[in-house]
Amino acid sequence: MKASRLLLAALVAAIPSYLLASEIKGLNVLMTSADAQTQMMGMVLSASVLNDRKKAVTITLCGPAANLALKEFTSPNVKKPDGSEANPKTALQGLMKAGASVSVCPLFLPNAGKEASSLIEGISVAKPPMVAAGLTNPEFHTASF
């Protein structure tokens, strides 16, 4: 009896955390890449988490990737495996409509010579304490693109 309890405890302890996905509430995405393919992969995986897994998605755009948040920025299309094209900025706006929270790094606007009014409606300027809280929340995974 004692041996079977120990065996059961060892098996439970050996289950990787990714198999316990029901405990995870969402995904933090930090996007910094200027590369449209990398941005698009971040959007595709975020959409899967949001729509397929029904988990929360929080995206923070920093550096060159923060250009996606600007009203006047046009991002290039990326070819998908089926031959059709997709656009990271359009995908980002679709994620927002589906419930993703999107913000830009607070250093982006002043260093780009832009004001908050330059941002697409619904995108905010990140507050470092809130981003840090999300990154250290054990109920969220974090991915960088």
C-alpha cells in the first residue's frame, strides 16, 4: 500500500507542466522582431491559444514590432503554407477583436517621435509593473517573438 502511494506520487510529480494545460490561464507574448514572418508566427500561435484553447492572450509590442500598433504603418504580407497571404497587422487587429489585450512598450512612442494618438484604437501604452506581474504570474506562459 505504501509503495503504491509512493509510485502514484512519483508519477504525478513526473507529469510535465504542459500536460496540465487546464491550469494555465493564458499566454504573455513579447514581440520585438521586425521580421514579418516571425511576427506572423506569433500571431498564429496567439490565435490558437485564444481561439482553440480558450485562454487569455496579452501581447506587448516593443522595438520594431511596435510599429504594428501604429495607424499609418503598413506591414508586408507573408505567404502561408497553402499559398494564400496573411498580414501581421491585420492578424493583430483580429486578435484584438477576439479579446487579446495589446500594448506597446512605454519606450516606443517617445523614441519613435509619436504620440499615443498614433496608436490603433484599443492598443495602450504598457505599464511596466503590470507587464512584470503578468510575466511572473505562474498561471501564464510567456513566448517571445
